[in-house]
Amino acid sequence: MLTIIGYGAMARAIIEGLSEAKIAMEVVGRDKKKLEEIRYLYPVKTRVLKDMDITGKNILLAVKPYALEDVAKKLHGKADVLLSILAGTSISALRRIEARSYIRAMPNIAAAKRASTTSLTGDEEAKEYALKIFGQIGRTVWLGSEKELDIATAIAGSGPAFLAMVAEALSDGGVACGLKREDATRLVEGLFFSYSSIAEEHPAIIKDRVMSPAGTTAAGYKALEDRGVRGAFMEAVSKAFEKANGSK
């Protein structure tokens, strides 16, 4: 049984994905109405967060980082494994909640479709269990340090929002040139699907295969370089990383 504390957007994506994987869960939170909604939507047990004995439980902490201290006051005993998806919250901070082992994880909202790429780090003795749980909602990448996890947060965690901007911009570009919105949207959806099938190749190789001398791709690619798109995305990752590790 996995105990999930929290029911926000990311928690719900995980709950949906794990439900498809037939993982036994209980969901804990403070709002009875939201818990009722969760119980209606998914095959899980629910309970209101009050004083709670977590002894021997495997906990997935999925609340907002600022709520950690308040939640910790309501938990008593010693958990077996504490899995945390709290961005920018170190293992030392998580020790407000007592557990035998601590794992930090950063999935993304594709967890709902069991297509997340989840980065993890933490205590080696809980590594196998953590990889098993998050492996049910997509791919996993074990990293060697919390700093690396914060960097990964900027890519795999925040990345869907960055790619959503790319998708929206490409669709808008098609509409600006004369495509109907629904056709532009379907083409962009297909583009992302197509790219995912070849994404294991190096990006430079994919680019070179598509770009012909003096062709349409070369013209568009130059426009992107002229606007500094590559540098903008690198800066986006850098800023997200700074936020994740508390830098200014």
C-alpha cells in the first residue's frame, strides 16, 4: 500500500497512472470534498489528514513545498520509505518527517498517461522500490546527487510547459500562414508523436537529416537562430534550475 499525501495536479496525474498499473493506494488530505472526488474518480482509499501514525508506511509526499512543516506536525512514527516530489526541497528538509529512507523524485504530468520521465535520487537502500513505483508511470532516471535532480527538474519537470509553448507557437505560425486552427493543431500533435519515435537519435543528426541546402527547413532554422531561440531555452533551463535549488 502506497500512502499519497496531497491531491494537486501532479498528485492526481500520479494517482491516475498508478491506478492504471493496479497499485494499491490511499490518498490523504485536508479537504473532505476533494477526497470524495478522488475516491469517485479512482479506486483508492482516502482519509482526512489529522494526527496520523506513519509507522512502517511507504509515503509519497505530494503537497506544496510551503506546506511541508504543517504536514510534518500531523505525522507521527517512522515511515519505511518517504518519497517526495516537492520541487527544491532537500532531503535534509524532508527529515522533519521521520523515515528509514528518503527519496526525492521529479515526475511530470505525463504520469497520468504512464509516460512520465521521472528523475530520482536519495538513499540507495530504497532505490529499487522507488524505481519500481515510478517505473509504473513511465521511464526513470537515477541521478547521483540532489543538485543533479534540481537540474533535471528544470528539464523533465518544467519541460512540458516549455514544449507546450513550442507547440502553441508552431500552431499559431500555421494559422498565420493560412491553415485552419484544427488542422494546425493536429499537425503539431503529429509532429510531437513523430519526434518521440526518433528522439533517441542525437538532435544534431535529426536536424541534419531534415535540413536540405537552401531549403525550407534551413530558412526556418536560420530565423530561429536569428531570434536566439536556442539561447532562450538554455536560459529557461538555467532559471528553472536556480529556482529549484533556491538560488537567486
